[in-house]
Amino acid sequence: MLSGQVSPDALFAQAPLRPIDTVGQWGTTLIIAPHPDDESLGCGGAIAALRKRNIPVYVLFISDGTMSHPNSKKYPAKIRRALREKEALDALSELGVDEAHATFLRLPDTKVPDHKSSSFVEGVAKVYRLVQQIEPQTVLVPWRRDPHCDHRASWELTKEAVARWDQPLRWLEYPIWVWELAEADDIPRPEDGALWRLSIQDVLHRKQKAIAAHVSQTTRLIDDDPEGFILTPEVLAHFNLPYEIYLEHA
């Protein structure tokens, strides 16, 4: 981030805080998770609050998540995929979401197609079919300029699918990597939409349990890949707060 640029923490701290009952207005909600764990990190509190109010929640996992530990021999790609999907279902159970409401697209991790890809149209069609099926009133997607290629591509796929569906809905974006990796241009600006915080103090413990369910991402369970990914305490600290960050685009 450039010197003199407002930090994400400072920007988010200024955002209005809305009560947890705000989710009562959302109706059937679709969560777009680029990887298994993004749903818990970015939206775990909102999901728990929605389910506490018996509001239907569906989660679409875009990528297969296999590139978190690409060099592991103990956990080859198919095993990693199965492990991460099980962890995702365990996390959703902690949040009150039935596994029947989870869909795994299994697109290639780090290679989710964006608008420049030859497989973008096919990816949009897959997202569109789910949107048609569940008819969401609210969609939660990764922040459009979140500094990860799969997060940005997931935003593009969903945006195009929703545009094709052409029905009114609430569109909310959540950040994941803004704190750690953002350049100046990645930070939300006023013209991007309304930035606000959702109070999740009442369900924070459930969010924490959901995050912890992603054992392969929060521990050294997969210990034979020195370059393997792990959510460090510093990263997790951004998601251990009594609120979540959302940008609402009209």
C-alpha cells in the first residue's frame, strides 16, 4: 500500500455499524466463496445470523481449493479436494447450513476463469443455473478488487450470471485479502458503493468455530509441503472481530 494511503483498518473503522437484525431483511441468500474457508472468514457471522432467523442460505464454492498445498505427497490433489469439501461442510454445519445447500463447482484453484478466459461463458452458465434454481434475494460475493485472482474472477462470474438472470436483488461484497495484499487501487472508494459494518457479536463464537473447522488451512495438518498455505494468526485477527465488512452496490 502506498505511503499516505488510508489503511483498510482505518477505512473500515469509519464505516457505519448496522445491527445484526439487518440480515432479517435479506431473504434467501446466496454466498459465493472462491475457496472453502472464504465463506466462514468473510461471511460466517452473517450466515449464522441468517440461519438463527430461519432464513435460507445457500453457499456456492467456486474453486476446488487444491492449490493450498500443491507439493503434498500425503495429500494428493483429489484427497485435498475431498478434505477441503468436508471441512467446508463441517464449517457450514457450525453455522446452521445443511449440506444440501452447498454446491461445489470444483473449478481449478488459482485458475478460476475470468472474462478473458475461453471457459468464462461455461463458468457463468454454471453459476446462472444455481441462481435460477434458488432465486436469491441477496447475494454475497468477494470484494470486486480483492487482491486474489480467484476472488476477482468469482466476482466476474457472479456479476455476469446475475445480469443474465435480470431480477432485483441485494448485492453485497466482502473483503478477504485487502488487509494483507491490497495496493492503493484495491481499496474501496466512495464511488464503489456504501461501505458498512455488520455487528456479529452475538454469533461471533459460531463464526470462530466455523473458521476452525477448516483444519487444513488453520493448522499444519498437511505437514509435507514447506510452501503450503496457512491462515496465520495475523490474518485470522481480521476475522476475529465483532463485526464484518460489507460494501453494498446499488
